[in-house]
Amino acid sequence: MGLAAGPRAFLVSVGNELLIGRVVNTNAAWLGRRLTELGFAVAGCIVVPDDLDSIAWAFTAAVERGARVVVSTGGLGPTYDDMTAEGLARAMGVDLVLDEEALRMVSEKYRGELTESRVKMARLPRGARPIANPLGTAPGVEVEWRGALIFLLPGVPAEAEAMFASHVEPRLRSLWQPACRAEAVLRSLGVPESVAAPVVREALKLGVYVKSHPRGAELGAPLLELHVTAQGGSCEEAREKVERAVRFLAEELGRLGARVERVAP
Amino acid sequence: MGLAAGPRAFLVSVGNELLIGRVVNTNAAWLGRRLTELGFAVAGCIVVPDDLDSIAWAFTAAVERGARVVVSTGGLGPTYDDMTAEGLARAMGVDLVLDEEALRMVSEKYRGELTESRVKMARLPRGARPIANPLGTAPGVEVEWRGALIFLLPGVPAEAEAMFASHVEPRLRSLWQPACRAEAVLRSLGVPESVAAPVVREALKLGVYVKSHPRGAELGAPLLELHVTAQGGSCEEAREKVERAVRFLAEELGRLGARVERVAP
């Protein structure tokens, strides 16, 4: 049960604004979707405040939970409370060191006008490499630690997405050959979720993952959405599993009195 | 640095849909805001898939990180992959037991038509109490464990919010007398974040928390938003700290060439 197979990925989101509810964590949803599409099992997301000890804990926990890839967002800027690189260095038990390439990146952005707050953005955990930021000023960071590949991206969504596309995704594609993934979405009208539950459980034996979402009612009849996903060594295998489960669900829920239609893909 | 003082609270969000990015975690933002307003320091949010081991880990980690209050959302429904109560029971090392009051709640919702999938929603970790769900079918759960008060709420936002308002908030208010919190928001036009950084750092010495957010530029001049918050034993004390910091920031950033205006409250 739980998530489909695939190397485990973890997300770390850094920023008080996420925890006090001033900002909704859309970065995690975006990264979760992209990593899933690339074949990873996103096994957790840890949101922590701008606090060294919390940040260090989050990276340690992700790696101890078996993450092969960790992607963080937030805390890479010039201010005193941007401390993701330092928090990761603390977790790794290494120093922060001034990286020449990162310094060149930062210096270019500010046309050579460097201040201590700006130079700070070029201090990386020892052993790490900077990632170019095409849209903003803070470089990203890539480093390996305890069998995991860790990427630190900025919190500004446009910057994080651009750097994921230009750097993280190509790196992941070069290292992992992900399995193929297929999905389908069904709408079932006429049986409540608790009645559909035993059928859904039975469908799992076909090697798929099924999640049911109650969507209220239509003309008094309970409406359910069923998301069916499967992975396979080949795309054909994944598709076949999904099709078998879709047929099974339509037939069995129909037998219970539901009208079932496929809404995607 | 980090979050303001106040008893530590943690959020646990359960559901594959959050990790694969099909759903954005608005529950965490809503709960984070409410807990912050009640005077808690929201010190982390852990998002885990529908998987017993992951759920048990999340509750254990929250408590080990010093949470006095843990609020989870998701995984309380009738389907096979709703397993938050069982995951918490595993963490606590106790059985799931059929709770008479919870069973009465569930039975009422279904007018006595109980099935195994429905009865499942009345199985709580030993020692827990059910929380009435005014909008949906799955009861919530309240239990104490290792010095923390743990609340399990459903994942449907309207249900979680209603149960927080009707049950969780009154419970928290009866147990903790929170400190008062004040805030202000400033807009600074004309200096980049990296130049404002030393001034912001200096303002922290006034007992406030300041977070700066770059908001692009206006007519070529960099625009920053500064959020100033403080807590105090009394509301007056919190307000005074904020006012002192606002005056300091306006004066010092003005000295660097910025135009500073207060936009809230």
C-alpha cells in the first residue's frame, strides 16, 4: 500500500511564513508532481521554520527515512534568516566554505558590488556545488550525503521551477531510469464511499493504487472520484494494469448500483 | 531567531495526494495560521503518505521535537488507505479499540446501517476520545501521549475547520493562556534586500521578529515587504515592541535612501 515503487524522494520546505500560514506551500505540490512524474516515490515533506537546528533535523530525518533524493526550497537569500545551507552543513557535520564559482555567480548579478550579505549566498557546505539561478540572485546547491543527492532551491516559485527544469531534472534523468506510470480517473455515481471501499480494496490486488475521493452528491446520489495509478517496467505494462483495474471497478461498482464513467485520461 | 515563543505545535498531514502534488496543502496553512493566532509556535509540519509506518514516524517525530500540541489532517475515512488512527496507535504502542461513543456517532450518520468499513471509523487508539464531526461521517480523535495533546481531524477542509473551531480551539484555550501577539507590515522602496539585511538584523535586538520579502521593483526601484511581529505577556507590551521596531526600520532604511510606508495594520 502507500506509494508506488521507485526511488524515495523527500521534500524539505524552509520558512516561518509556511508554518504561520501566511504562504501556502505550492512549491511542495509542484515538486511532488514533477518528482512523481519522473518515477520517484515522494515519501514525505518536512516543513521547518528558519532555524538552524530544525533545518539540520529535517535533512537528517529525510535521509534516515531512506531518501535517495532530497529537494528543499527556501532559505537561500541574503538575509540573516536565510540559513538552509548552514543548516544542511550542520546536519552533515561540515563547514560552510566560500565557493569560488558561487561567488562569481553572485558577483555577476550585482555587477561586482559585493557586501557581506551578498557574499553569504556563496557559502556552501564543504563538498557542495552551486546551481545557476537564471532568474534571481541566490545560487542553488547540490551535494551528496549518505547516499542521497540533495538539492537546495530558492523559495521563490519561479526560481525554484526554473532551476528544477534546467538542473535538477536533467541530473535525475541521467542517474535514474524511472519506471513508467499510467493513470485513469473514474466517476462513480450512486454508492457511498463506505460501500465502494471493499471493491476498491479488491482492485488493489491487480497491482494498482486506487484512491477514492468523495465529491458530494448529484441529485441526492453520492458522487465519488476514483484515481487509479500503476507503475510498470514498461509503459505498456503500466497501462495494462490500469485498464484491468478500470474494467474491474466499473463492473463491480455497477453491480452495486453505481453509474461509473471514465473522466480521464 | 526562528519562531516566537509559545508552546510548540506540530502539524501532521496524511495523504498521498499531497505528496504527488494533486492537492495543495491548504489545511496546513489554515491550521498554522489559527495555531499561531492562539499563541503557539508552529515548529514543523510533516506530510506523509497513506502508510502505517510513515504515519507512526510522523507522530513520534513531532513529539520528540517537543510538540505540546499535534494536529493532523487526513486518513480518518472508511477506505482501506485511511489509517491515521492505526498509525498513531502503532506509534503509541497501543491497540485500536472500538469506541462506543464513536460508534454511536458513526451509526447516527448512517441511520444504523453499519458495515465493516463504517465501523472502522469508530476504532480509536486505546485511551483516545472521539470528536464529533458536524459536517461529515468520520469522527475526529483526541488523545494525550508523552506530554502532547494530539488531535486527528479529517482531510476535507470544511470538516477540519469546523472541528477545529468547535472542539480543538476551546480545548487549547482552556489549557493554555497564550501570550499576546502584535504585527505590522512595511513597504520599503529603493534598497535591495541585501542592503536592508544588516538593518533588519539590527531590528531583531528590539525583541521582534522581522521577515523581509522581495516583491520585485517599482519604476526600477527594488520593493521589499517587511513583516514585523512580536509577542508579549500583555497585548500592550507586544504592540510597543512592534512600534519601536517599525520606527527604527523606517528611520534606518530611510537613511539608506528607501521610502518606507506602513501598509498594515
